[in-house]
Amino acid sequence: MHYTLKNRSKIIGTLVPISALTSNTHNNGTFSAGLIFLDWLKNTNQSAWQILPLNETQLEAGSTTKHIPSPYKSYGIGLDPKYLPESFAGIYPSRSEKNAFLLAQREWLPDYAFFCALRDYFQTDDWRKWDKDLRNRDKTTLDHWSGQLAKEIDTHVITQWQLHQSYMQLKNKAKTLGIILIGDVSFYLSMQSPLLWVHQDAFQIEKDGTMQYVSGVPDGNSALFGRQVWGHPLYNWEKNDHYQKISTFWKMRLRHMSQLFDVIRFDYAKGFFQYGAMDIHNEKNDRYKQGPGEKILKELVAFNHNHGVMSFAEDCGRNLEQLRKSMEKINIPGVKIFCFGITGKDEKINKEYTEIAHYPINTIAYTTMHDTETLLGYLHILTSEQKQLLAEAAHVTYNKEDKKFAKTLRNAILDSPSQTVIIPIQDWLLTTDRINTPGTELPVNDPNWDFHLKIPIENLPIHV
């Protein structure tokens, strides 16, 4: 927003999912609403927008049509139809346009559209419940079903074409306004993903589709978070001959993302080095396992660079030594999230996050993140003594009024040495409306990711 920066070359941006946007003039939570939001970013002298994943998510447990809200349990490719504005729903490609689109997206689109058609026919995206020969991708069976569902497959191809046309309108406007679009590549994918169905041997999945271990955090990141079971399938790193398959799999996803974003954040990047394996039957068997480490991260960062996309990595939590050494060698930025300075009532100050004046230039600084309390909500749960310690570490004046103190801290982070600062929309507005709480997702009627702006984007304030 309008705030006088000490360093005018600094990149300032906002984190908000498109699904949260409300509008007086456009469809809520769609790419057309994003066009108006770009105007707000420009009018407030910002030059970046972190959008979070845009892929369609898995179906809710027991539902044939309702998708869960978390974008981190997604199909991992393509664009979610919920973002399609009504104005694009009636636009259809010519035969040559459709063929060109299929050619450009040939790595994933035919499988994706086929999967969605099968999902609709069998009324489940859990491909493990489909006919055995479909589960195992028997060629004769695939040929039979692709012929039987040809019309439905074509419909999903056209929907993706419409979505990409609408998004490109958004991307082109962002480029014209000088606004960088930042996308998140989620580390894990939902079991109910077309990518899992097609690339089963890249994951730790038994032939019958069962799993003993799934993603998660054995002991949590701090006293604030306990054991977390995320439930995603794990990559099959343990089989040496599978490295190339998994690397190719990642590059396919990144190639698609390079069409959409200017910058890509590697979510849970430490998972390349060490990842949690959660025993779904007995938590005493939870463990950390080793990934391929620097080799894969270096390869994927170089791949992004060759496609004109910059990279940065989420490097928060525990067990970061290997990741950070590699990031330094590769020379990619990490993140500093201020609210990690104190993450529990009994914990002391973590100077890495609270000493704002010492943030490295080559980092992306945040007040908070989508899966934490907002800055105001964070201050509400701290004691007055802890808030005074925060003020001392951040070299700012403490204020007993949380809103004023939150604004002071936000301004200090904006003036930090970090070359890029991203502020969640709730921290610009100083609200306590949280997006999600990790490890609390429900299979049905999950309250996470239901955040919507109470203020239409046309009425967002220009000044803070």
C-alpha cells in the first residue's frame, strides 16, 4: 500500500488466493476478479502477487461433485474450473486452436481430461476404486474407455482451454502493469490425482493401492504444532532407479507452471532432503527419511531458470541444515516469516525471524503466512512480556494496542533489508481472519480455506 520505502527498488507484494476475492462487478473468486485486484496492486505501488496453487482439488469424502477446499491436496496440474468467469464459459476454440492447445499441453492434458471423464463416469476420483484394468492402466482397456468417453474428454479439454485463455488475460495485464505473479508448487499431491494414476511407480504405493506411510511431520515444527498427518503419498526416492522418473515428473509440472508464473516457490523444500513418513496404523513407527537432497533441488532450480522463471524455497521449521547449505550453493532465496519468532507461549524469541534489521537481502520476508495466524491474531495470543521482547528484537517501539503494534511491526518488515516483502491481505487490513490451520483438515465440510474478503476488491483501501 502507499507507504514510503527506504529502498525504492524493493519488491512489495500481497499474498491472497484468488478464491478469496470478492467483487462488486465480477464473479467472486475468479480470474476476472483477479483483473480488478491487479488494479488495486498497481494503485498501491505494489509489484507482486503470490496467488497460491491454482489446481483443482480432490473430491470431498463421499461426494461425487464437491471438491475439498485445500489447494495443497490437489490434482497438481491444470487449472481449477471454479476460477472460470462466466464471460469465458461461452467461448469455444476453433479446431486449430484446440489442436494447438493440445499440442502445447501434450505432457499432461490428454491424461488429465481422460481422468476427469472417468471420475465423472464412476463418480469418484479415487482411481483405486475403478475397474482393475483401469487402475492398472491396461492399454486395451484405456483405448476402450477413451473411445467410449470421447465426448466427455473433449469437454474437459475445452474447459481447460477456456481457463487458460482467461488466465492469460490476467497474466498479460499483470505484465503490462509490471506486477510479478508468484506461484506455489506444492511438494506433495493428492492420491486422487490424475498424475498419481498415470505415474504410480514414482510413489510409495502398493500394487493394491494401499500405503503404509504417508506425508506429515512426526514431532511438529514447534510447541505450537504437534504431530501432523497430511496424508499424501510419498515419493519413491528409496528405489535408486526411480530418481529419473521422479525428476521428469517434477519437470513436467514446472514446465506447465512456467507458462503461468514469473516466480515459483518450492513449498516444503526441506522434503527434498528429509521428509516425514507417518505410519497410518501406528504412530510409534513415524520416522524421518532421507531424500535425494541437493541433486534434485539444483536440477529443478536450473530447469526453472532455463524456462525464464525465478525460484525460491520455503526453508522454515526444523532440520534445515542440508537444505540451507544447498540453497547457499545454488544461490536461491529462502524466506523469513516474522511470526515464527515465537511459536508457543512457553517458547523464547527466535532471533532469526525477529531481528528484522538482520534479514539477509537474498530472502523473501513475510509478516505471516497462509497457514499461520494473521499478524494481529498472532499478537492476540502472545503475552505482553513476549510482545515487548518482540519489540526489542525488532528494534521498534512497543504499543499495548495490538493493532498499532501490528502496523509498526509490518512497517519494520517492509523496511527490512529483504529485497522482496510479501504481506498477506489480512495483514494489510489488520484482521484476524485466518486462511487455514495445518493438520486440522476434515474429510467433509472442512472449515479451512473458506476465507473470503469482507471488503469487495473495488473498495479496498489505498492508504494504511
